[in-house]
Amino acid sequence: MVTQIQPALVDLHQLQLDNARALLAHTTEYQAPPLEESAAAYLQSVIDGLCELSLRDPLTGLANRRQFQSVLERAIDMVARSGEPALLLMLDIDHFKQVNDNYGHAAGDSVLQAIARSLSASVRPMDTVARLGGEEFAILLPSCQPSYGISVAERLRAQIEEQSIAITPNLSLQITISVGGAFAHEWVRTTPSLWLERADVQLYRAKQSGRNRVELDQQQDVSVSAEEKNFLFGQLAFTGINSLVDDASYTGAETISPPPSAGEQRVL
């Protein structure tokens, strides 16, 4: 005979929820159900509220690095399985230290919040805007064709440049950003850190080239190398496959996305 164990009932009055309630009290979106109606629903709402807080940047309300990492992982899986293009942009406020030094950290916070609002209002609902830390932001744009990438990034850059950010009734600042971006390698399972690194290289180029500009790492088609060929078809015993790929490499008739970097894996 199998003995059924009844789930233990938790008395909410025995839980230390004061700190959790204090944190959630500062979140306008959080509305807890009445404790008298359902203890389980109340506890679930507290858990959900804390999870939401853990994924948001407290100053700007954008996704934080933790949530953005998760979003990147899902995007990588989609690109690897479907070949659907996706663009990662990294954005950095130019000369932000001067804002803090000359006008104070409160002014710097106002600039960060204004940039966050502008970026959020300029992307699609399916896109994700995050603050990675300091004056650095990131945007993931799924289903973004390479031919549109530079136009999207330039539009974001120009919109920030044209914006006047009010700090006090008598002070407004003009801010510029530098943008670096990289498309995910189609049909390749990369890692968030490698993708971020590729975009960060382009951001560095934009900074070194004078700031207030966009640099993108565009995808390029390349012929299949011997190493790539072995990786793709090493498990197949058909010699005809190798001949076919050799012919394609020689004539350029067939090309594929760039070979994976270290840590990346081609997905078929």
C-alpha cells in the first residue's frame, strides 16, 4: 500500500516577510492580493514580485544584466535552430564621467533615466533593452535583417543626439552615444559572452573613431574550410559529400555563415 503524504501547510505568520514587503512596497506595479482570501496566492505574489525585482535595474526600470543574459541565451537557441537573424547592440554614453563630475551624480542619474526612456520608446515590443551597468546599455533585436541593422542603430544614435535632457529648470544637456553591434552567426550555437564580446569590440571601434557613431560587425559568407567540412560531415561515411563540398568551395557556388569561433558550435 502506497502512503500518500499530505503537503505541509505553511503558516504565513511564521515567515519573515517584512523585508520582502518593504522591497515590494516601492514597486508601483506590485499589487498583492488580500492575505485573508488565499495564503497561497499571497505568497505566490510575493515570490513573483521579488523575481521581477531581481530582473530589473532599479534606477531605469530596464532589464538588468541577469535578465539580459537569459534573453541572449533564448535568442541564441532560436538563431541556432532556425537561422533567424538577430542583432545585439551595445551602447555607451559618451563622456558620461564629465556629467557626474561637472553636474553631480543626481544629474547623471537623470541622464541615465532619460536615455533609458528614449531607447525603450524607440524599439519594438519584441526587443529587449537593458542597462548592463554604469553608462552602458544593450539592446537585443530578434528578426532584424542585416540590411536594416545599420539603419536601426543610426536611428537610435541620432535620436539621442537630438534630445535635450532637462536636468534643472535652467539646465539642459545634449548627450551623445557610441554604438557597437554584432549579428548572431546563423545556424551557430554561440554563448552570450562571445556574442557580447563581438559587439563590445565594435563599441570600442566606435569610441576610438571619435565617438557618437555606429560600428557593426556584419555577417559575411565564406567558403567551407577543411576543418569546417570535417566538423559538419565527419560522422558521414559518404565520400560524395566531401566531393560536393570541395566543388562548392572551389567554385564559390555554395557558401555558409562564418565558421564558429572558439566556444561556438554549428547546429544542423
